[in-house]
Amino acid sequence: MKLILFDGECHICDGFVQFILNRDQENQFLFTSLQSEAGEFIQKKYRVPDNIDSVLFIDGDKVYIKSDAALNILHKLTFPWKMLIAGKILPYFIRDALYEFIARNRHKWFGKKQACRLPTAQERQKFIETIDDLEKQRPFS
């Protein structure tokens, strides 16, 4: 199971989710916002630090944060997006410094989302909101 947690109030995060939804040809990702009941539960379960408020990627038992999360998500997509894993040649402290700079300023630059695009019926199945939704997914039971 591959679960992407994202900031539900962030325009950049929403754009990233839409990007993934449009390119997830293998239908491998599930999504939940950090602010949802399921998102808060997952953060506690995996002991995610409280100061993390951007994209997280859970792939099986592994939790990726910041630039590692984004790069590992892209690597799971088809060519050419999977080639962006080459970004890992940069030391993580450089990648994460750039990531954190953007994350710190994202609401100032782009504002906060007041509403999101409504997902299609097919996309809606990929979003987890509650602990009940989460329990339907065996790896998180």
C-alpha cells in the first residue's frame, strides 16, 4: 500500500495530488490530508514529528518525508517521471533545505485553499478521510 499524506490547505500540495492522480496509471496510491482524522492517526502511528506539515509518503513500512517523499512518489510513476529519482544525487540536506524554503513560504506566496476540486467517483475511492476508511485498508488495521 502506498499512502500519500498532504497538506489539505496548500495549493502546491493540491497541485501535486492532482498531478499524481492524473499519472497514477497503475492505481497504486491512496491519499489523505494531514488534517483529516485518518491523517492524524497515521502521523501518530508512524511517529511523524509534529513540525512536519507537508507531503509524507508511506510505502509499506517505510515513511518518507520532505524531498525524499516527493522523489519516491515520482519514482513510482511511469517514465519519464520516475527518472526524477536522479534528484537523489544531491545530498538530502541541500534537497531538504530547498524543500523547506518552499514549504515555509507556500501559504504566503500562494495562500491557503478554502475549497478543493471535488474528485470524480473513481478518484473518491482513492481518498481516505476517517479511521473507518483506514481500517478497510489491511496494512493500517
